Amino acid sequence: MNKITQLFNIHYPIIQGGMIWNSGYKLASAVSNAGGLGLIGAGSMYPDVLREHIQKCKKATDKPFGVNVPMLYPNIEEIINIIVEEDVKIVFTSAGNPKTWTSFLKTKGITVVHVVSSSKFALKAQEAGVDAVVAEGFEAGGHNGREETTTLTLIPMVKENILVPLIAAGGIATGRGMLAAMVLGADGVQMGSRFVASTESSAHDNFKKTVLETGEGETQLTLKELAPVRLIKNKFFDDLQELYAQCPSKEDLENLLGKRRAKRGMFEGDLVEGELEIGQISGLIHEIKPAADIIKEIITEFELAKKEASSL
């Protein structure tokens, strides 16, 4: 057992990222049943929908699972209360100040993990009392750090600064990637993009297929003025680039982005006008598989890579 498997009482130190529009109870329970830690992505759920997914997840697995909570949403208090009422034992917070909710959640007996993109924020999370930190590199899909620090450099730098367990994220989708992150100092890994292309992901089939077709260099970080996000290059992305050429104001960017664009792309399958969030590692994802098969494949490759590395 390592620090992460002990902390969450799971079999493998693999966490499935709680991604908006991709991470419903079906994916979270499938990952947990396969020995990892599944996370429900609260960021794309109204409070009553989140409650329903938590209740369904409890019926679908008797293993530990958690909820990912981006703290930038207006109904955060209601979300937190539902998590407490439904007796969820693990919460991953992101996109906000860990001091806001960590101590409250801890008084309710909840294990709290915070997602960061720098050593500075990792230290703040540790000071706030979190049980572990996810350090997410620039390669990651979705909302990302402004610093553009890659996972390869971020993990050892965060490791040097904190004492709590460290989970690596960003650009990890294979057993070899998992081993590399752990050699750099991580106690476990969080994978988002790989689980987007799973049978149980709630993403639209159009989006899943596009992820398989997305090659090296076909994603880019943009919208830093609002909230940095890594997107697949499509018509919406091209429209953004055209607008950037005109030196737009923040308001201009907000007007083009509009509302519900991520839902339109990832959940409804609009590949032209939708926001398609995925990591750079999509270039290594070639097949949609059940979550259990993905985890089995990762662990098999991890063990093989470990043997190979011992002879270097």
C-alpha cells in the first residue's frame, strides 16, 4: 500500500478526474469498482442532479468514490451541503481558495484534496489543511494554470515543497506515464483525458471519437484572460484566434464564448461550435474501452515498465 491507496482505501493509486460533462455516476462507479478512485464532476451539475448522481453511485459501487467541486460556481454552498447530507467521504476541490471550505469539510469527517498548478498554491493548500494535493501540469485538458509549467517540472518542484501526499495530473494516460510521475515524486496519478474515451463516460459519442482522432499539436491553451482552457482546434477555436488578432477586450471574449459552449461540445456533440476540452495526451488515446479495461491495461504496462526500468 502507498500513501494514496491508504488515504482513500483503494487498490490502485489511480484517480479518475472529475471532468465536467464527462464524469457522471456511471464512470465514477466503474473506476471505483475496478480498484481506482472514481470522481463525480459536480461542475456541470445542478444541485438536484448532483444529489441524484451521488445516490446512484452509492447503489452502483460499495467502494470509495468522491466528488470534484470547482469552487467558482455560484451555488457552491448548496453543492457542499448536498455532499455532507449524502455522506460523501472524499471531496476534490479546484478553481478557488482551499481555505474557504477545507476546514468545514474536515469537521464533517471528509477527506479533502485540492488541485493546484504551482508550488505556491500547493503550499497554500497544505496550510489550509488538505489531506493531499493534485499538481496538474500544463499538458492537461480543460481549465488549467496560467503558469504553463509542465508536469515533468511541476511534480518534483511541488514534491520539494510539501509534506502531504502528492497526486500528479496532466499528460498521464498510460502505465509508463504513471511510473514516470511516481519516479518524479508523485504518490499517485489523476487521469482525465483517458477516461473521457471510456464506455462509461457521459460525453457524447461525437466528442469521444474526436478525441481518438486528435493528434499531436491539435490542442491549445487559450482564453487566459477569462479562465485558461485547453481545447481541440475546431471552428470555435479558429473564431477565437480571429478575435485575438483584433486585440479584443475581456468583454469581447466573453461575448464570443457565450454560455453553455462546453455542454454543447462535449455533452451534446457539436464539434463545430462547441468547446472541446481535452489534454495533449489525446494523441496517445486510440480506443474507447470500458473503464475496468483501461485500468487493467495501465497497471499491466506500469508493472512491465517498472521491470524494464530496473535494468537501465
